[in-house]
Amino acid sequence: MTPERRQSDEPRPATRPGALKPGASRTALTRSAARARTRTSVTSATRRPEGLGTTANTVTNTRSRLVGNRDGILADLIVVAVRALRSVSGWIGVIAARVGAVVTPLGWSLAIVTVAAFVFGYVLRWPELLAVAYSSLVLVLIAVIYLVGRNAFTIELSIPHSRVVVGDPASARLTIENPSRRRAFGVKAEVPIGPGLAEFALPGLSSGERFEHEFAIPTARRGRLPVGPVRTVRADPIGLVRREISWTDVHELYVHPRTTAIPSTSTGMIRDLEGNPTRDVTNSDVSFHALREYAPGDERRYIHWKSTAKTGTHMVRQFEETRRSHLVIALSLAERDYANDEEFEMAVSVAGSLGIRAIRDVRNISVVVGATTPEFAKQKVFAVRSLSTLNPGRLLDDLALVERDAASLGLVDIARVTAEQVAGVSVAFLICGSVPTPGELRTASTRFPPGVEVVAIVCDPETVPGLRRVPGLSVLTIGYLEDLKRSLARSAAA
């Protein structure tokens, strides 16, 4: 074998990328290397593992949900159509809401009848249906005419007194003025008063003319009455359409419970202005009690030097502890403690009368009512709710809102919770109806600590007023609210 043949049989090394092949130019080699690098970068970007970032094409928005990553005229048309449909649906929703606020159920019924009469009248060639359809259409057009125009006047609502006593007269004043240069036609006005509604026919007004109308507010029931807003109503005679415009805010009228005047010396059962001396002995107070020998820890200012000089032993003063009366008025809201609404209303009036007298006497006072257990609570709520005693008006505002409740605490539970939560009680009034028995009243009085004067006031319109005393408890039974003053005066004098 010749050397030339042996050399030709040996394998040739592979040509490296970028190496210059025989007969190839450098320009062709450069183009080939560039294409290879481009394919490599595209392949690496396509096979990029998750978690290392996202590409610019992975956008998540409404367009991607509609057409994905597609681009072109068709995709743009789809996006434009969807955006236009959303805009039109929004306008349709606004128009439907405004039309729905104007058209009454009778109007919708007549509109459906009109359309159905037209369709079936022409399809079935029934002249009577076509007559009904055209008549209904005329009624609809006439009703629409009543909605044309704007009210050019201004309306104000005022209540001279925002607080009245139940049964007393109360009124509100409606003022209408036409500030425009043209005559304003008369309209119908409505004023919601609590659960009721007052309607008025407002007259037409010339330019600059003013009209005032005063109307009564019912106060037969204790509570808080929202009055207003005043709204004008444009409606056709049949009642197909109705357009309301509110002109004022809502005003509130408090209807307070009835109260009676009580002597100032009756509510606390204590006549000492400085405080009532108790049997508890203390080292520092106002009421002097006795002398005793000095003990380590006693204050030197209480040493009685004259007695010390006579006995030769240091003697100090000892005092009786005094306290200022702290009144607690506990009103039961439980339905089981009252036979009817008349007893409950009298109990609320009794609580207000006692509270007002104590507030005016500048006594420490707490007025509490039983808390109500929520409807779906797993356990009974043992708590009391304190009413405002800042001034008589605030107290009566809160009493105007209390109502009987089957889930409220009974009298015995109220007494126990009040004794636990209110400290320093000296006199406690427990107010209830005729249902609690003497045993329950006695049990309620034992929930307070010894030394607390407990007075149970039983409201029973069908019984004779009276006073019964048992150890630690005084039971006042009243048939009318005016009996409270005489019963308390008799109890304070006893």
C-alpha cells in the first residue's frame, strides 16, 4: 500500500463550527454562524423552564382571554365589538334603571298589553285587538306628557320642636317658594311621617310668591319619628308613570314618655346632704364616732391631744364611714314581666320620673335596662344596658326608644347583673309590671348587698295603690302615674 493510499483511508476530522471549509468564503461562513446562533437562542427561549420568569407574550387580561395571543384584523374586530357591546349594555342599564324608577307596575302591564295587542291584532287580523292596542298607545303617550317639565320652586321643611311628650300636639311647617321668573304649576307633595304618609296638593305660584303650610304630626305613641324627606310627585291620572323628586333631608321628632313631678326628698330615701352615715367604722371621714388608742400606721393628724394629755396614752379619732346616695333605676324590658302594653308604658314613665328628679337633684344615678339576647345566640346574654343620664332630655330620648322584648332579661337577672356591675349602690328601684310574684320580688332584692335600700315599683292599672314592707324590700304598687308621688312620699316618711 502506497503512502498516498494509506493517507486517504484515515478518517478526516470533523469540521468545527466556524472553521473555514475548502473553497468557502469568509462571508458565507459569517452568515452561517449568525443563523446558527439565532436558532440556538430561539430554542433556548422556547425551552425555558418554568419559574425562571415570563416572556413578554404571556399577558393575562381581557384581550388575551378573548383572542389569546392572536394578532390581526379579525382579533382587533373582536376586541372592538366586545368593548362596544359593554358600552351599550352600560347605557342600557342606566336607561332601564331610570325608566324602572318612573314606570309603575300598572304601566308595565299596560305596555305589555299594548305590544301583545298589536302583534296578535295584525297576525290574527282582529280589529278589536287593534282598537285596544291603539287606545293603550294613546294612554301611554298621554302619561309621558305628564313627565315633561321641571319644578322651578324650592321647598323647605322645619319642625319647631324636636321633642314633645306623648299625646301633646306637634306640627311641621312646609315652605314653598318660586324664585324663577315664570309661574310654577301646582304639584302633589308627599311627606313620610314614621310608618305613615302625608299628602298635600301644592298650589301654583307666581314669580317670587311664597306659600306656607303647617300640618300636624301624630304623637299618640312614644318613640322616634322620622319626618321627611319632602318629595314632589308627577303622575298621570291613571297611575301609569310616577316621577318623584326629594327636596329636603329627614328630620327626627322624639316623642317622650309622660312623667310626673316627684319631691326631691323622695327619690333617694336619704335626706342628709353631706352623706349618709353608715355603721362601717373608718380612720378618716367626716362623721366622728369615738376615740381609741394609737396604733402603728395611724395618721398623726387624727391624734386627739386633749385626751392624750389626760390619759397619758396617744388617742386617735375614729369616724363612721359616710357615703353619698347612688341611685340605680332598673327597668325590665321582658315581655313576661308585663300583662299588657299599658303596664309597660307606665313603667317607662315611672323610670323617667325618677331619673329626672335624681338628675335635677345632682345625685349619682344609673338607669339600666336588660340586654337582649340575639336571635341566633347559643347562650343567654347576662348584661344590662345603661341609658344616658347626662341631662333629662338625653334620658328621655333613650327611654323613648325602649321596647318590650321576649329575649330580654327578667327582673331577677337584671337585679343580679346590676348588683355585680354597678358599684356603690345605696338605693335601687326595680320597675316591673303586675306579673312578677312577691317571691320573685323578694329574690330580686336579695341580689343586692346588705345595706342597699331596694324599692320595687309594680305598675298595675287594675289594682289599688299600696305600700308593703318586708325586710330589705319595699313594694310600691301604683295604678296611675300620679300615684307615684304619693307612694314615694309615704315611703320616705315611714
